[in-house]
Amino acid sequence: MTTAFRRPSGRSADQLRAVSLEPGYAKYAEGSCMVRFGDTHVLCTASIDEKVPPFLRNTGKGWVTAEYGMLPRATHSRMDREAAKGKQSGRTQEIQRLIGRSLRAVTDLTQMGERQIKIDCDVIQADGGTRTASITGAYVALHLALRKLVDSKAIPALPLKAEVAAISCGLYNGVAVLDLDYAEDSNAQADANFVLTGRGGLVEIQGTAEQDPFSEEQFADLLRLAKQGIGQLVSLQRKAVMG
Amino acid sequence: MTTAFRRPSGRSADQLRAVSLEPGYAKYAEGSCMVRFGDTHVLCTASIDEKVPPFLRNTGKGWVTAEYGMLPRATHSRMDREAAKGKQSGRTQEIQRLIGRSLRAVTDLTQMGERQIKIDCDVIQADGGTRTASITGAYVALHLALRKLVDSKAIPALPLKAEVAAISCGLYNGVAVLDLDYAEDSNAQADANFVLTGRGGLVEIQGTAEQDPFSEEQFADLLRLAKQGIGQLVSLQRKAVMG
Amino acid sequence: MTTAFRRPSGRSADQLRAVSLEPGYAKYAEGSCMVRFGDTHVLCTASIDEKVPPFLRNTGKGWVTAEYGMLPRATHSRMDREAAKGKQSGRTQEIQRLIGRSLRAVTDLTQMGERQIKIDCDVIQADGGTRTASITGAYVALHLALRKLVDSKAIPALPLKAEVAAISCGLYNGVAVLDLDYAEDSNAQADANFVLTGRGGLVEIQGTAEQDPFSEEQFADLLRLAKQGIGQLVSLQRKAVMG
Amino acid sequence: MTTAFRRPSGRSADQLRAVSLEPGYAKYAEGSCMVRFGDTHVLCTASIDEKVPPFLRNTGKGWVTAEYGMLPRATHSRMDREAAKGKQSGRTQEIQRLIGRSLRAVTDLTQMGERQIKIDCDVIQADGGTRTASITGAYVALHLALRKLVDSKAIPALPLKAEVAAISCGLYNGVAVLDLDYAEDSNAQADANFVLTGRGGLVEIQGTAEQDPFSEEQFADLLRLAKQGIGQLVSLQRKAVMG
Amino acid sequence: MTTAFRRPSGRSADQLRAVSLEPGYAKYAEGSCMVRFGDTHVLCTASIDEKVPPFLRNTGKGWVTAEYGMLPRATHSRMDREAAKGKQSGRTQEIQRLIGRSLRAVTDLTQMGERQIKIDCDVIQADGGTRTASITGAYVALHLALRKLVDSKAIPALPLKAEVAAISCGLYNGVAVLDLDYAEDSNAQADANFVLTGRGGLVEIQGTAEQDPFSEEQFADLLRLAKQGIGQLVSLQRKAVMG
Amino acid sequence: MTTAFRRPSGRSADQLRAVSLEPGYAKYAEGSCMVRFGDTHVLCTASIDEKVPPFLRNTGKGWVTAEYGMLPRATHSRMDREAAKGKQSGRTQEIQRLIGRSLRAVTDLTQMGERQIKIDCDVIQADGGTRTASITGAYVALHLALRKLVDSKAIPALPLKAEVAAISCGLYNGVAVLDLDYAEDSNAQADANFVLTGRGGLVEIQGTAEQDPFSEEQFADLLRLAKQGIGQLVSLQRKAVMG
């Protein structure tokens, strides 16, 4: 990093925004977490449903699925409400599929019994990185809901193989930076979302050139930053689920 | 009230839940208010749009409209997400039409210029009375957004004729009670929503017999309670917009 | 009423339009009634369905539900066909929910057996007051369909607790008037729909300030007119179901 | 026809049902006609719209289009409401396209000016033959609306090249019969809908084998019957538009 | 035919385009056929589904149904994708209903067992006559799928009563011509689609006047041409299913 | 690779399926290419539209967008037709967004003028890897359409910065393999799609753990294979556009 380089937020290239995980935020959900990455705030809830989707009936296996939404004025200018338009955008569907896959990757579906956990990630305020914040908070909500099942003796042990957390990185003014906020995201040369387990295993990688193609070396820089940032997030998750 | 009567919450028949109005909750909206009636929490935002609907183009008049939504797990058991189902329920449409009409009743549309204010009321947590909480909070959001227009000299004066607030009342165990929570609402013999101005004018009345028809006297009791409760709400609104 | 006051139709303030209820209008429906309030004509049919909605299965209880529609050229200028637009408006949904609630309020759902009666109210011509005409005519259609069940010994007695009828009232040129037609409705200061039973019990009240808020006294005037008008409607219903 | 042959209705093979055309049935439409073929009743309205569809803008040409609907309980058993299902069936779309094409075939679109006439055919009661009754009644509604344009001097002369009417025929118990009612239609070996002009020109022919294929000779019998029946219908149309 | 007459393609009035039927084109379908009428190319597949629609459950009878689609750039200018628009056009529904009816007319539904065959006709390239090409190719796909059922001893014999094929004819420059291509179709005075069995039985006739009404004699000319053309198509079908 | 390792297809780990690119397959499209990766066949067309989306009007810039679809029986068992279901799946939307982004990454939108090129990728037959085959074929279609614009002097030079092609890789039985077919894809431990330019720049990376998380080393193996495979694809693209 050259001396001339400066992020809009004043953060250093490898610095996360202020991150907080507030477990139990929602009164009625079996598990919940309000996750905040700076001005990005996402309410994640986990709801236990004793029915599974048709393709799993009578298999003894469970399922974890996710839905994602944004309040219309979570953003700088108001966006149309998806319920009023009558359909979810491609972006919304892409994100909720990603959240679901990421959580299933660390859940032992065979051990959770024939039931479904539905995750809802609703963006209350958006300043970039909503999908990675969602995954990070959703893990906490899922963990808490599953522990409720353990506590009520519905299942013998927590069916989780590891933590899972996510972060975005990008090339901003030619420099690899961690945890893009909206100002950076809209001007990044490339950005990538990484989903890793608490043990460092790769779950999902999504890298996109926004302007020019990027090189293997640049991509390696992004991955290195992501691993470091996710390490910090997993520490916060561990504290949040202990409460 | 007989000695035998007791509300599930322990409140007296004419007692509101703890009500708070938190102005400026949303960072990006021109006006916003988080309104809480006990465990019912609604985030209300007001977004200024410099375009009006087609039927008002070139009339010099403005418009106020509202949308309403509920997070899927705002409630005791999870409800389907309207954006995923691809349509808003009849209940949602009924509520958002009510919010819009109530706000327009106190707004001088001619003085607000040819622009539209879009109100979004999103229920973060629901324990009964979400529509009346929405109206009460939305007034604060609308007021703040309009004041921003005055401050920027887009309009010369605040185009508001009065405050507007709303409360529900109902017959619970035969007794008229103020501000029903979910436990009361689901067992009420009748319930009614009242929308009044700060000067005591009636804007909307919606009364429904849930079990047996009710009498004129019972209805008069409900209205009397509503007037008292709305008086308290208007005081809170006046404080909230002064901040 | 001052001497200067005059309704567009020449009616006195407390005068209904010419009302007729023609039972048995539809050849195939189990119950039907063409209801006419002046130039407002609504065909109401009641169809017996031996299946109940899922939430009532195996409860032994029945259900009454309603749908509402308008022919595209029922009105002064043509409206888009809802089937072609692919969705029912908020107004349509609000009205059909109101019709269903009103009818259920006088039906003993436990005594009607585990079956459903579907009411269809289709506006053939609209000159104001279609929702109140619908409720008034739908009661006759429902009554006739239920009697068919009694006649065929499917149920032992008519599961109706009272008649139910509805009327609109409003403030027109400052005067409370009964049974608004379209010309009055579009210029009313306030209007209210009242649904009452044959015994005078209140089932639904919906009052709305269209321009300025109204006072309690004005509202009391509207209610007084409504009670008188509904008395006349119930007499007509009693004749219609005797035929 | 053998002595053994008997239609359910007792009509002879070449006998229409009682047909009536009641012009001016709808109060607000520019043209209207309630058409009745026995127990099949269709309300046809014609609405003048001074705008044409985009593909005709600035061509000076007009357009005639049609929509078709059925009240849910027009039929022996209740059908789902298309507006509630959120889409029109393939059958509905097929019928409304046919009505529109048939009317355009006799309209001089160049002489009607750059405006559109929207025909609505709404089936109040259905006992077979609703599409052919619709075309027959819609012609009357269209004629009346166009004459209103002539009377107001919007156009110099009636832009109609001929009358257009329609009838169904079918093979019932091996015999060619005219004007199928529902009981015949559901048991016909083949049925065909014919649309002809007042001068005997063929506008549309739709023949369908319901059970076994039919022969050229059988088809010729159907066409012969249709020509005779349409002759009678056109006489009725001429009287209806003279009123 | 006068000497002045000339078809855009140079074909004689009674000449088909080059027709080919390529059975087994699709690797996975139980039956398939790529049908080409000149530049009109349609891929027809037949998929066996061991479930029948609800109205046939437990009747022992089978069903044949069809769906039709067009690639967006099958045509001279790109058309909107129906999946993206969220609904099938009236034209699409009309065509797929026609294909289904035509195939069922030659299938012994009682002998095919309680299963369904779903035909998909997807237009890869369109130069007029896609619906008639679809029927002609779909018969081959259906035949092959049914033979697979015979070969696997699921049914004892081929449940087909005859071949079925289709062709369009029209009046072009006043002359009756066979097998309209797009250039002819868009300028035809009238066009008609004929569906006939291999034994000459009439299954469907759809004739439409595009400009002026046509006469009985003209219609007879079209039918005569169709019978001749379909004779050739049936010969090609017989070869295709023998392969 | 151990001796025990064997791909279902018998290919070596770094071996592509037989790939062919057939330019000009579609008669009417401005550019087109039938791309085949073994049994995966995708028809890609490029349609020039002289209008741009609203957000680009009067900017002088152009746009490239893509839509993706699959014939219902492209797959081993029939899938529901999206046009009949009335909406595109999340998977479809994800893929078409990916194709569009990938093509825009190599197009100089400023040099292509204010017009839009719409790419359609329709899967005729699917045996895994349809999204990467689509991108590879779509580039050829886009190139040909843009050259048509150059040839007609609508733009001075080909506004393409590089070729773009895509391939999938995955971990199958613990071994990194190139170009997964369906049999491999459904049993892969992880799979990744890579989109690279002809110069080796990274445009998109999407890696997903299907069973267990994967390691950085494994991911590096996949990327190495992808680079090699894409090199071969780009050679084929260069030949295809020269034709």
C-alpha cells in the first residue's frame, strides 16, 4: 500500500468496519441476531418448522433454507418494495440461495432430524456487504435455534460441523481492501465475496470483475485478506452464541 | 370495571402500553421514526420523490402514499414472505390504504408542491395494533420529511393542518379496553381502530364485531377511550418532532 | 336541513333510493338475489361447496366467504378488467373481506356443518354504494342457499342468528344524508358504511373523512340515519326470502 | 332425421333457441346489448376510447378489441374467478381473440378514425354457445357505439361493411343440429362455430372433432345449418339496431 | 391459376415446402422428432409421465397434453421471451390446446393406461406454419414414445387409431395455395389450418378471413389442397416411425 | 492422479469434451452460434436492438444483456416450462445475469453506440455445464453481430477488448477434473465456474462446496485446469468468428 492510498472511511486496507452481533434481538424467533457491519444492519432470524420440503419427506433428513429482503428505504434512495412489484429480483434470489447453501455446508442435515430451519435475513439499513453480513449473522441465529432443539431434547447434539462466516473484499484504486462499504463497492475494480468455515475451509467464492479483468495475484491478495477478516468474525460469533 | 376484570398484561382498561417514538432512526430517509407500543415495533420512513402519480401531473398538487409490510418472523409464528408469494395480502393492502388516507387527511396537498412523499411502515415486531402504531409513527416521519423541505426552502411553510394519530380499542371480557395487544386482540368480542387529529377531529373509524354484534353504547365507550389515548399519543408526537 | 339543501337526486336526506331484491335471479346457484339500489345493480349468488378451507378440516364447522367483482363497463367510464390485469385491486379485496365478515357475523358456523358457502357479488351497474348493496343482497342469497340445505335435510335448522344489511351515509354539503349515490359520494365531506343486524346490533362501522375531519355529533347523525335505513332494508329482505 | 332422434330440448334439428337482443341494456356504455340464446345470457358493451394501441398511433386508423369473462356462478357448478386466480384461461383468451377478429372483419378501421372501441362480453348465465352469442350481441353494441360517433359528427358515416353474427352447430347422436345447448354440447361428436357476415361471407370457421373425426359431408351439413341460423340472427340484429 | 400468379417462393399453388421429419433428435426424450417445413423448424418431444391429471385419477384412462413455445429469435425480429414476461400469450395457449386436442383425437386413451404423455413443441426457427408443423412432428414423437411403452410391455398394443397431420392453406392474391410460408401468410386474404387423420377424417378446421370474408367455394378449394398435402405428410410420418 | 481414478466418460482429468462452435446457425439473428460441449447443446443468438434501457438513454453508451432458457425436455427428466409456470427460477436468473456480466466485461460499451445487443442462450440439450457453454457460444454470437455493425458502417471498429470463454471444473472423487458433465456434476465434492478473457484475465469465479469445504490448494488446482481449458476454447472461438 502506497502512502497516497486512502479509503473513503479512513480505514486501513485490512481493517473491518465496526462489527457487532446482537443475539436474541427478535422476541419470537427460535434464534435471532442483529448483525451490524458499520452502517449495514441486518436482522437475521431462524424459525423452526417441523415440516420438510417434499423431496425430503420420510428421509429422516432436515433442511436449512433462507430468504432475504431489504426494507425499501434501507438504501440511499428508496427502492421499490418487492412485495408490491409482485416478484423478487434476480439479485435477491441469488443472495438467498447463497445464504442457504452456505449454512447447509456446515450443518449436519442428517443429525438435525426431519425438520426445516427457515432463515430470514432482512436488511434494515444498507451500506454495502449485506449478503456477507447476512451469512455471518444467520449462522448465529441458526446456532441458537439448533441449541433450543438440543435443550428441549429434540436432538441429542448440536448438528453443526463448524462456524461459517463471510466477508467481501475488492480492488479499490488498485489496492486489495477488506470489507467494502457502499462508497468503495460502487467504485471497485473488482469485488469478491468469500464464505469460509471457522476452520478455514472454503465454502463459496464469488469474484467479479466490475471494470477490467483481474489477475491471479490480485485474487490471491483478496483471499488472504478474507481469511484474516473471517478469523475475526468467527471469534465474534463464538462470543455471541455463548451469551 | 369490576374487581374480577383483569387484562392479560395487567394494565388498567384505559392504560396505553409503554409508547415511544424515536425520530431519525433510519440514516438515509428524509424522515423516519421507530415507533414502539410495548412489543409492537414499527419502523416508519418518509421518502421524498420529486415525481407525482400520473393523475396529478401538472396540477401543482402533491401526494402522500404509504406501503406496509411485516418481517416474516415479526410474529409469534412465521408468516410467508409476501415478496416470495408474489403478492400482497388483502390485509396488507387494506392497512396501507388506511395509512395513506389518514396522512393525507392532515396534509395540505396544495401547499406541498408537485411532489410525492412515500411512507414505508415496516413491522419489525408485532404484538397487536400494528396499523395504529404505523399511523402514529408515520405522522412523525412525514412531519420530519416535510420540515426538511421547509428548511431547504423548497416550500415556504409546513403543509400540515394537524397531527394525526391512531389507537385500537376493543371489548375484552365485556369491558371496553384501550390499546389491545395480541393476546387481547385474538379474544376480543369487538375491536375498533380510531384515527383522530390532534384537535380531536375524526378521520377514520373502523369497528368490527368479532363474535357478537355490539351496541351503540359499547361503541361510545370505545370512542371515549380512544380520544383519551390519542391525546397522549399526540403529546408524544409533539415532543418527537421538536427534537 | 335548511331549505337551501338539495340532493342531486331530489331525495330527502333520510330517503333511500328505490330498492328491490329479486330472489332466485340466477338459474343454477343454490341461492341468488339481484339487488338494485337505484342504478346500482349487483347480482349476488351463493354456491354450496362441500369442502371447507384447510384450517377448518375435521372441525365440524362451516365457513362463509365472499368474492366481489365489477363488470368493466358497470361504471361511467370503463375500468380495466381485473382478470386481464392479473390481480384484484386493494379496493376489491377490502370489499370482499367486508362482505364475508358481515355474513359470518350472523351465521352459526357450528350449525351449518363442515361445508362452505361461497358468495359472489358481481356489480352489473354501479352508481355508488356497491359494497352495501352487495351485503344486503348477499344475505338473501345466503339465506336461500341455507334453506336449500334445510329442505334437503342436510342440516336440521337454518343456521342464521339474524338478518344482516348495510347502508352508506355521508355528509353532503354539510348535511347528513342516507344512501349516497355516485354523484353524492364523489363530493361528500365524509362517508360511512354501516352493517347492522336485523335486531339493530352493530356488525361493522367504517367511517372516513374525505375532506375535513368530522365530529362526534356528525358521526352520531350518520349512525341514526343508518339505523333507520337498515330497518327498511331488513323488511325487504324478510319479504324476499319468503317468496 | 329419423323418428328416433330427439334433442334434449325438444327442438328440431334446424331450430334455434329463443333468441332475443336487448339494445341499450347498460346505462353508461356508448353501446350495449343483452343477448339471450335460451338460458345463455351475455351482456355486451362497447366503450369508446379515444386512444389507440401503440402500433396504430399516428396512422389515422382505428381498432376494435374484445374481452370476455364469465361470472363464477354463470355455470351449473361454480368456476374459480379469473381475477382471483390472477390469470385468464386459455379458453378465455381464445374466445376474446375470436370476438375481436370477427368484429374487425366487418369494420372499416380506416373510416372509424384513430380511436378504439373496446367490447366487453360478460356471461351472466351459461348454457352453451357463449362465444357465438357474444359475437352476435357484440355486433349490436358496436353498431350502437359507432352510430353515436356518427350522431356526434365525429365520423361522417357508419364504418361497417356488413353485419356479423355467429352460431354453433354440431353432430349430436349422428345428426347435424343447429345451436347446441350445454346438454348437447357436452355429448356432441363434433362441434363447429361459424361466423358469417350479413351477406353470407365466411369470416371464421372452427370445427373440432370431440370424439371421432368427421367427414366432409358432415361438415357441409353443419355449414348449411349455420347459414340458415345466421340468416335469422342477422334479421334480429337489424331490428335491434333500429330501435 | 392465371399465368400472372407467382408465389414468393416460386412454388406452385399445390406444392409443399421441402418437408423432413427427423425421428430421435432429442437424446433423453422417450419420443422425439425434429420437423422441418422449409425454414420452419420445430423440435417435438414426447415425455412419459406415470401420473395423470387429477380429473383422471383412478379411471384407468390416460391423457396426452401439449405445450408450445418459440425461441425468442426464431423469428425475423426478436420477440419477448414468455418466461421473462411471466405469461404465455393467448396465441401460445391457443396453439398448444390445438396440438393436444389433435393428438388425443387419434389416441385410444383407454388403451394407453393411466399415464400421461406430455408433448413439447419448441420452435427453433419460424417461417410460417409452426402450429401445423408442430402437430405433424408431434405425432411422430408420440408414436415413438408409445412404442417404447409397447416394447417394454407396459401396454399390449399401440393405442393409436390413425396418423394425424396438419397443414395450412390460404388465399394468396386470390388463389388458393398450399402450405403458406411467412411471406404469404402475412399477405393472405384468408388462411385456414386443417388437421386430418391418415384416413382422411377431419379433426380440426380453423379458417379465418384476414381481410375480406371468403366464399364457400374458396373454402372448398382450401380443403381440397389440404387433403392432398396431408396425404404426402402422412406418407412421411409412416416412414419416420419405421426407422 | 492415481491409477484407480476414472471419470465416467473415460476422459482424462484435464480433457475437455468434444467441443464445437457452429457460427451462423440461426437464419434471422444478427449473430448466432450453436455450441456443443459433448451432449450439452446451446443455441446462442445475438439480436441488435436500436434502443437502450432507460438508464442509458442519451448517454451515447450501449449495453449487452442476456437471457437464458432450457427446453423442458433438454434434461434427463422433463422439467416444467418456465413460461407456463409464469416465472423464471432463481437458477435461471443467476445464469443469465452471469452471462450478461461476462460479455459486458470484454465489450467497450462506449464504442458500440447507443444500442443494445440481446443475447439469448437456449439449451437444446443439457448434460452439465450449460452456463459455461452459453458464455463461450454467446461470445461468438456477439462478435458476429458486432461485426455486422462494423460492416454496415454503423460503428467504426469492433468494440471488443478480448475474447471471453468459460469452463467448469470440480473435485470428483477427490481429483480436480476439467469440464464436468452431468454424471460428474451431480457427484462432485465441489465445483467452480471460471470465466476468463482470451488474455487470461479473470472475469468471474464462482466456487461452491457441494459436500465438504475445499482447500486453497484444491481451488488452485481447479483454476489451473480452467486456464488450460479456456485456452483451447478461445482458439476455437477465433476460428469460429473467422469463417
